[in-house]
Amino acid sequence: MAVNQETDLIPVFPLDVVLFPGNQLSLHIFEEKYKAMIQQILDSGGFFGVVRREAEVGTLASIGCTARIIQVKKLSQGRMNILVEGVRRFELLELDESDQFPRGLIRLCAPGKAGAREKLLSVELRNILDDLLRLSARVTGQKISPTEIWPGDPEMLSYLVPATFYGSPAEQQKLLELDDNASRLSSEIALLQEARKHLAVQSAIEDAFNE
């Protein structure tokens, strides 16, 4: 795994969700420890880490994503609704839950490679996404927004796809843990190619009935 050597101690929010860099997540803060954590972050202007913890068995993932707070709505009794944006992947080295709120010793992951192969894969993936939008519009009768633009950066595109099209946190976590952008993009292409085939069949059936 490509990582920076420096470590940092940051507040950590274990959740049964996966946050990707560049993507947003809404959170309702109601537990006392997390109210204290978020208030400290608001006061300091810092970051915190989101790490997946499976709801049933409590297993903690080794890779998470740092988050910055971009919107806050304060409610009664100190509760808050916040909107956060993922910033960067990190490796969780240790988790300390003995204090007022959880803190983790982390090491930031280095950005993935974005060479010629990654760029070619991202072009292929964007073409598939365009096809999915077009086919979905034909099946549902909705219009495609002409302003829909997929990220040009291969790494950010590889994060957008699982955040948008994958429903299972377990599947999302597997992709977050991939250090290689090409592997992540290739996995997403394989999955969305199957989705495109199914939509193409549905679209053909719709066309046949409408003739």
C-alpha cells in the first residue's frame, strides 16, 4: 500500500457506511460523545475520520476516509444534522475509545497512479455511465440532463461510481481499500457492463411493446 510515513491522531466516527473522497454524507449527531467530538471539530476547523464498523459483528475496517464538515444544522438538546465531504483515504493503525470520544492513529494513503492506463479506463467507464443514463431514460421515460458531467480525474471517478451505484457497504469497502486506481476502475467497468446489458434488454422490450 502506498502511504505517507507521517502519522496523525484524529477523532474517528465508526459507522456502518463507507465514505469516499470527493463524495458527501449526511449524519445525524445525537450521542453525547459524538456531539462533543463534532463540536470540538467545529471549534478547531479540523477533520475527523469515517471508518466502517460492521453493524452485526462490530469488525472495524483498516481503511477509512477523512471528512470535513461543510454544513451544520443545530437542533434541540445539542443534536446536529451535518453534511460532510470525504477528503482522503487513510490507514487506521490504532483506535482508542477510552477517552471522551474515539480517536484513531492514522496514516494517510498516497494518491493512486493516474497514468495512461488509468485514463483509458476512465474514458471507458464514462462511456458506460453515459450509456446507462441514456438507457435508463428510455426505460423510465425521463429526460437526460445535458449538464451531467462525470469527473475527469480517474481517481475521483473511481470513487464516485461506488458511492453512487453500489448499495452494499461491504462492496463499497472493498473498493475503498484498493490502492490501485486501475484495479478499482476495472472492477467498476465489469459491474456496470452487466448493468448496461440488463438495461439494454429492458429498453428493447419497451421499444417492442411501443411499436
